[in-house]
Amino acid sequence: MKKVLISVVILIFYATHASAQIKKQKVPCTTQLGSIVFAEVDTTISRGVADNYLMWDNGSTILVKFMNGGSTQLREKVKQYAKEWEQFANLKFQFVPDNTATTNIRVQLGNGLGHNSFVGTQSNNAPQREQTLNLDTSDFVDVDFYAADFQKGGAFYIYAKNKGSDVSNYSYAKLVDDVLTMPNIRWNFASMRGTTLHEFGHAIGLLHEQSYPGAIKWNKDSVYNYYKKAIKWDKEKVDFNVFHVSDQFFTNGTSYDPKSIMQYSVDSWQTLDGFSVSTNYELSAGDKKLIAALYPKDKKSSDLLVPTVKIDNFSKLEVKANATKAGLSIFPSFDLKTNSILGEVYLVAKLATEDGYYVKTTGKLNNWHGTVASYSLMRLLPDSKVSYNKNEKNLELFIPYAQIPELNGKRVIVEFAVYLDDVKNKQWDRLMYNTLTTPLSIPR
């Protein structure tokens, strides 16, 4: 049986390029944000222009704070670049003090973090103690300037030597480490701007432009070999992060835009026809047009609006051994809100073992796509709010012991998830929320 672990976030990959005599290394987004949960690998996940199911409410004020790290200058630049989106989208980024208890987006600045972000409203599912967006400050250093200065024995060379660095065997990584200890750093503001715009684009629901159907004819063998050597990615990771093509639905009627800020650079050797894309540092005309359509300033809601549900005030996931009914009674406590468009919502409790495997079943009962589970279909009214298990027990998901196979003494984890089926647009099993318990023992 294959072990399957996947993050609740969509993995975002973005790298910038720079030339230097000391070889610059890419900073890909290889770190998944958020809690690791048990889930099937969903090959239908869209990674095109925008995930319509993760959009913020039109006109939202999104609360943003910095976690520990980053100079005042660096923070002010990030704010400035992020707010460029406000010129075209009916959204506002409100940057609040670091000690603000509850925020929507939390930015971590630091060396070695990679560039990555939750997509859209997925940020709301992350614990308040965790960041939702990383910006790797090592990638913003003006490497060309410092490398040239080092090689001519200038002020930086003297600084590194006096610091005790081995200047006879100097590397890019050591250069960055030394620069980041300096009091007044010379930054590459073009790179900083492009990356910040890109990651905040993800934060408001945009996805990678290279996933546009038919956009790029990849030279797959060369790309596989490159990522294997550069960052030790296996074939599966390259397929997911680089080659995945989105459903045409998520392109929102747009055409492929190689100048998009959401398109990372492509070298000619990576494609079969020699197609290449240089690094983009600013919003394209296509970016501005799409984000204005998704978040219009002249109307209440977008013409591209799809059904969504939001989970708020999730307080607990109670699991009780029910001796009378001979099974597990599961009581999630939360508020659920719908928007103005109807969709079908499934509330699902699935079982996984403590070592990271779903508990599989071939039975007809308590079966959610081959996993032991209990689920309930909710057909909710538009623009409604429902509270579950707050003041009274009004939702129970029950799994009989008889439907749970022998687990050889292993404990189980209960995963609670909310899925949306958009029947009109034929988009199924959209994961809107999930959480899980610590390992539990099942009575026998």
C-alpha cells in the first residue's frame, strides 16, 4: 500500500535568476506550508490562472502582518510592492502590527525559506502561529554587485576576510551569508518586486501561468534531469510542480500570457521548440485585466463567481467511542457560510493510521473514494450561515467498528474535511477545509 501525504495548500514554485561570476543558485519553493494531512493525491487539482474557489470576497480588507524577521527597509518595500495589486483589484491589504492576534496573511522574511504562499482563502485555514507566505531574503541580495566587488578585492572582500571567511574557497552560499550580516545591504529591488508581486498574487488566488493548457511544449527528460541534480526532486515532484496542466475552466476565458507575473522563467533548453520566457518583474496587462475581472471595483460581485463555502470558528473535533451503537461518533464544531451561488457540500470524516496511511475499504458502506469514512451531503441555501455542534449536537458522523478492518494494533487519526461539488461547472470534490485529530485508540 502506498503512503500518501499531501499538504492542504497547493505547492507553489517560483525561482528568480541572476548572473554572477560566483554562481547564483535558484531559490525554488520546495517547502510546503501548513499542516501535513492524510489525503489522496488529487490529479484534478487546478493550477492554471486562478483558483476561483479560493477567492476572497470582493471588497475584502485582508489583514497582513510580518512574523519575526526583516529590516524596516525590507518590510516597507514588501508593503509597497504587495499594494500594487490594489490598483486593479477591489481588495485592500491592511498591514497590522506584529503582535496582532488574528490575521489573514502572515509573512515570514528570512534566509533559506524559499518563496511560497498559500493560495487565496486557504490562508484562513492556517494556525495563527504559522506563516502563510514566505519570502527568501537571500534571493534579494544584489549578487552581481557583491561578486564583482569580491573578485576585485574591494570593500566586501575585505569585510568577508576580516570576518574570518575562507576567501580562497568562496561560494555563492557563503557570499549570501556574509552579505546578510552587513549593516547596510544592497538589494536587488527588481527581483524583490517581482517575487513579492508573484507570491501576493498567489495569496489572492492566482496560480502559475505556465499551467495554461497547451502553453509550453516541455523537453521533459532534460527538465527531469535538471531538477534531480539541482534540488533532488523526483519525477513525481517535477510532474506536480512543473508539468501539471490546469483544467481549461480555470483560465477564465483568458489567453496564455507569457508576460504574466505568475509565469516563472523558462530556458530554451527546457522546451522542445526552443521557446523561452525571461523573468518577469511587473504586472502584465493580462494580470491587471484578470484580477480586475475577479475583483471588480464597479460591481458587487464578479461575473466569474463560483459556489464557495467558508469554515469559521472551528473549535473542536470530538471523537467518542459509542458503546451503544458500537462505533465512533464524530462531532466537529464549526460555522459554515455559503455565498450567493448554490453548490453541494459534503462533510466527511475519514480514517487514517498513525503511520500515515488511509484506512482502505472495498465495502459499499462507509466508503469515501476507497477510504473508511462517514459523510453527509448538505444542500444549503445561498448566502446562509449554519452552526454545527455549537449550542446543541446537530451533526454526527458515525463509523461502525464493523466497517473498520483489522489495524494490527495501530491507532487511528480522524480527518474531518469539507468538500464542495460545483454541479453547474462540473467541478467535483473541491477541498475547502480540513483538520485532524491526534492518534486515537479504537476499542475492540
